[in-house]
Amino acid sequence: MSKHTLKKSFESGDLNGFKVGGRCHVSVSIPTPNGTLQARSGLFFAVIDDPSMANQDGVRLPGPPPVLKTRNYRKTGTDGLMTIGVNGAMLALNHVQVAKNATIRFWWAFIGKDKREGCNDFALFEIVDEDNNILHRRWLCETRFSLFESWTVFQHVNDFEGTVNLRWVSSNGRTAIDEDEVEQAFHRTYPCTLLLDAIEII
Ligand SMILES: [Ca+2]
Ligand SMILES: [Ca+2]
């Protein structure tokens, strides 16, 4: 067992200890296309971006809290399609001590609503150092591939020794030919949701 271990399962019923960007909360259940989903561990789980804070046309209801701008998140898929973040939400655990070869593990689920042309909503996880250098980033789900994923385990063996920030992001995304293409109002609608539970560093 590594010298720095951590367990977070949201069983306090709040997000104390996490940095929150945008609309995040804890819940005991959430509706999905496959019925009601409950926590993977214990009673509570985190909901990153809030699907209940949008109307039936997918338009976000006014805050507070404000949504988080996510346009710094982008990637080009193996098929050449570029995806650029629009807005969403983020949960972070900052200043986490990790030992080299520690295993970072958590359970995630994804609920997306957007299969429209020009949209690719997504969820990702990243590990950054204290200077914001990306040590590891994994795109967990994209709506162009899947609109719903039930609880799935993520595991990563860390190869960095020191202090890191762990971030989970849920984001509206748009697809673009080039980065100068302008975001449209419809890119900000039908936000997706990332669910998170049972975070462990062992
Ligand atoms: Ca839990
Ligand atoms: Ca969307």
C-alpha cells in the first residue's frame, strides 16, 4: 500500500473538500434512459452539471450558480473530427499527495442528451500538477459515441510523485473544422451529466 491513500464517496451528503465549478451537487438517485440510477457505493454520489437545470428544449435555466466555460478542452479524434468545449461543470480535488505507482480509481456514469450534428458533449478526467501541466487526461465518454453509460470503473496507475489536482469535467461540446468557427446558441443546450462515486487512491 502506498503512503498516501484517499477515499471519497460523498457520504457526508455534500461537496465539502472539493472545488466546484458550475452546477454540481450530491444526490441519492437520478433518472436515466435505463431507469433510476443509485450510488455505486453507499448512499450518495456526485452529479457534475445539473440536467434538472435546463428546460424541455435543453436551454439552461438561469443560475446561480453560473455555468463553467470549458473552451480550453479540445481534442482531435482519431477520425480527424475536432471537438471543442463550450460550457459545463467541474469537480476537483486539489493538493492531493500521490505516491509513484499509486492506483487512482473511481466509478463514473454518463448521461448525455445530444446527438445533433455539430455537437459532441463529453466527460473527462485529468490529473494536473501544481503548475497546471497535464500529467494524464482521459476522455471518459462522448455523446457522438454513447448517450448513456452506467457505472464504470476507471483505474490509472500514477507515474508521478508529488502533489496533484484531480479534475472531473462534464461539458457541452461542439465539433468544428477549425478553431475559429464561432459557437452557436444551440451548442449551449442539452448539457450532459457526469456522475462520480467511490474515489480511491491506494
Ligand atoms: Ca457514495
Ligand atoms: Ca449539448
